[in-house]
Amino acid sequence: MLPRCAISVCHVFVLVLCLSSAEDFDWTKNDHGSFYYGTFPAGFSWGAGSSAYQTEGAWDKDGKGLSIWDVFSHKKGKIQQNDTGDSSCEGYHKIKDDVGLMKELKLNHYRFSISWPRLIPTGIKSDHINEKGIQYYNELIDHLLENKITPIVTLYHWDLPQFLQERYGGWQNISMVNHFNEFANLCFERFGNRIKYWMTFNNPWSVAVEGYETGEHAPGLRLRGTGAYKAAHHIIKAHAKVWHTYDTQWRAKQKGLVGISLSGDWGEPVDITNQKDIEAAERYVQFYLGWFATPIFHGDYPQVMKDFIGRKSVQQGLGTSRLPSFSPQEKSYIKGTCDFLGVGHFTTRYITQKNHPSARSSSSYFTDRDLAELVDPRWPDPGSEWLYSVPWGFRRLLNFVKSQYGNPMIYVTENGVSEKMLCTELCDDWRIQYFKDYTNEMLKAIKDGVNVKGYTAWSLLDKFEWDEGYSERFGLYYVDFRNKNKPRYPKASVQFYKRIISSNGFPNQREVENWRRKAVETCSTSNQLLAADPLTSHMEMVTEIVVPTVCTLSILLSAVFLMFLLRRRN
Ligand SMILES: *[C@@H]1O[C@H](CO)[C@@H](O)[C@H](O)[C@H]1NC(C)=O
Ligand SMILES: *[C@@H]1O[C@H](CO)[C@@H](O)[C@H](O)[C@H]1NC(C)=O
């Protein structure tokens, strides 16, 4: 009886917290303010990010095992243009080049992920450890440290060993918890003397929803209404287990931190005077970021998730909720397993209340939320279909994290914008605008008291964008994927981001405008150079045939002309 009482007292407390945090966000005043000139706290860490499958290539080199993304991308019709990450940016062979680019940007940190099947080909540690994989990450880490760039490492950026998918059903199976823990433990053992910032998972929302609910991502399963919840449940347990492993076995010696990187869009009520819309917007965020953050910080799923999924399950005639539950022991084991929170954020939605019927056939994560997502057509939308630039949403999300989870230490792990480009474009003013406005909203959030310690621009390079293949480019550096060498070229945003980093913020309007002007000036020349690249190679090919013909013709013509002139003289 007593724990139950404690829980309901806790509910009231959480509710009060939610209500007061709702006031913090100032729902009733939609004034998004003007640009704020000022600097970030001393020691603020600036970085850029990547992930293994998106950039490494070398998918079958040096004893690497298959991941679910190798297999998924090789199936026709899953990825735009049937692209694969087989070679991608060839990052596996370009450690020195890429660290060179980071130096050019003067980055303080670099965020990358370790490919589980590159280290453990089947995913099961007792089967085999691939020393060549270990060697690759050793080189990368050492080279970063030699250049005074702090490595921030993600252990799981979506590339589950295929063997674990086939044998156990991947994250549908609780056995992943132990296999992942063994992999993480191997990483702590081999790299932990040099790595001080670990993240267990990157964006588990996407793993669960797109991998096991919609099937747009590997492993491509469509287990609507149950698959995502189950996958997430095991991921949360795996995260907690790895945190405890570090805490008990490595922390004293290695003195590092273990967190998780969660992604979340911000949800803003369509009608800020309508209580139903305010609740729907809150639900949107709770079903997104809160799904993972609430168990990790408070020990259990958000109450709205338990209520909504539970009620719908009953209406469908199910005996238990489709949302699994944690035992009291599990709750206390999971609670507080986060030394810092990684936040990935790209965009915002307007949210309104919308009831979905709870027929069993149509049940899904999306209908469980009883809401509809809307966008403002005036929001800039330069690249990916889903990515609208709404900088003020970032500040709100960061404030939400502060008020909901006890003001944890935050590293922004992903923030950036893509472009849909069929031709080469290095003058990315819209990316400059996006970075400028989003980092400025982050600065305002820090002034609001949010504990943000670092920012990671997403991403260092153009790379394989999952189901979108190479059709969307998030990079600060342009990668020419048609060229076997995968050469990198700086976009204008490199120049601009570099200035933000060296000034640790925004000194004044004149200077910031100046940065922008200079960045765009330099890119137009490099743009011409790059544009001329394929043209010159094309010309070489043609000249072989054309030059002799043209030469002969001109000699003939001049002879005729000369004869004509001589005749007239006579
Ligand atoms: C991808 O592969 C499928 C199946 O072979 C084919 O029908 C489709 O046209 C391919 N798409 C492209 C863009 O090549
Ligand atoms: C998990 O894996 C075990 C061992 O292969 C298997 O017996 C069990 O059915 C799996 N569970 C699920 C939910 O797939």
C-alpha cells in the first residue's frame, strides 16, 4: 500500500510541476523575441557530429560483421535511389583528412559512434572480437586527442549486428540488454582510458518507431501499436544496465560520464488559450522525449502515456496495456541513470487535440496520442520535408528539459539543417541562418538558466541519410559522392560556424553581419571551382576527338583566307 500512496503523491507533484512548467513556457505570449547579442559561458564546448554507418563506409572490410543497416539498405526499394552506405564518405580510410577539417573549424569536440558489428561481428562478445575494428577506433581517438579535440562517443547509433536481429528479433527481445552491455563493457575496457563522454543510445525514439512500428528504418518491421513500445522498453533497460556497469566497474578509475542522446521536436499548442490544445502539445512532447527521459530521470513512463495507451488497450479488449510496465525494482534501478543528457533537436510542430478511434486494427503509436500535427506554411523549409526552421521551439524544448528533469547537464548532440540539392551548392545561406538563429535561442535558454554545456552541429560531412540515401545533405562540408575518392569541400556555413566558435557567441550586429557577408563571398569562388570540376573532365574527353578536327579545319580555313587576301592584293 505504501509505495502506491507514494506514487500518487508523486503524481500530484509531477502534475504541479507540469502546470508550473507550462507557465514557464509562457503559452499565452507568443512573442519570440529578437536576436540576442552576447557570449556563451567560458568553456562552452563546440563540436560537430557523425555516426558510423552514415560515414565510415568499409561495410565489409577488415572483418566487420553485417549490421541491420547493411542488410536493409541492400534490399531494393527501401532507400531513395536504392543507395547504400557501403562506401558512403569512406571515413574509415580518412581519419587524418577528417580530423584536419575539424581543426579547420577549431572544434572543441567531435561526436561519433562505434559500430558494434565492426568490433563484435555477430554482436555476441564470446563469439569473436575483431581487433582490426578496435584498431580503427584507437587511431581515430588518438588522432583526435593529439589535436586537442574531445571525443564524445555514442555506443548505439542504429547499426545492430544483423545476427542478433535474425537470431533474437533484435530489440523485440530482452536478451539484447545483456549483449549490448557486453559490447559497452568492451568499449569501456578498451577505450575508456581516453573517452570521458559516453552516450549509450542515439535517438532511441527513431529506433523504436521507425524500426519496429513504421518500418521505414532497419530492421523494417511493422509491428503497429506494440513493436515500438517493446523495443523502447528493452532499450531503456539496456541503457540503465550499461550506466550501472560503468558506475560500478569503471567510474572510479576512468572518471567519465555516461548519458543518452534523445531527440525531440517541440510541440506548441495551436490555440494557446485552449486547454485541450495545451494538453495535446504536452502529450506530443511526453510521447517523444518524455517516453525515454521520464523513466531515466524519474523511474517510470510519463503518466499521460500510461493513461492513454492503457485506456485504449482496454477499449480494444486487451487484458493488459500495450505499453509494458516496469517492476518497482526496475524503476529504482533505471531512475537516475544519466550523468548528462544529450539533446538532438531539429524542428517544431503546432499541435491540436484530435481523437482517434481505438479499433484494434488501427492502433499505433501515432493514434495513441490523440493529436494532430500542423506546420505554419511561413516556416522556412529548405531541405528535408519534415524539417521546418523554427528556432524559438529549441529554447522552449531546452526549458522543458530543465523544468521536467531537474535541470540536468545538457549537451546538444544534434542540430542542423539539410538541403535537397541535385546540383552542387556550397553557398548555404539558409544553413548559416539556421545555425545563427538556433544557437542564439540556445544562448537565450542558457540565460534562462538551462544547463547547456556544449553544442554539436549536425553534421560534419554530407553523409548517408538513412531511408533518404544521399538525397539530403546535412554537412558543413560537401562530399562529392560521385567521385570514388569522396573529396570534401567547405560550404559557406563552415566559415560562419568557425566565427561563432572563435568568438564563443555573437559579439555585435555589425560583426555578425560581416561574418555572413565574408562567408558567402568565399563560397561563391569555391562554388565556381567545384562547378568547373566535372566540366573540365568532360572537356578532356571531348578534346581528344574534337581538337584535331578543329585544328585541321582552322588551318584549312586560314589557308583559304590567306589565298583570298593574296589574290585581292594582286
Ligand atoms: C530500385 O530497385 C527496384 C527493384 O529492383 C527498382 O524497381 C527501382 O527502379 C530501383 N530504383 C532506382 C531509383 O534505381
Ligand atoms: C528471444 O530469444 C529467445 C532465444 O532465441 C527466444 O526463445 C524467444 O522467443 C525470443 N523472444 C522474442 C520475443 O522474440
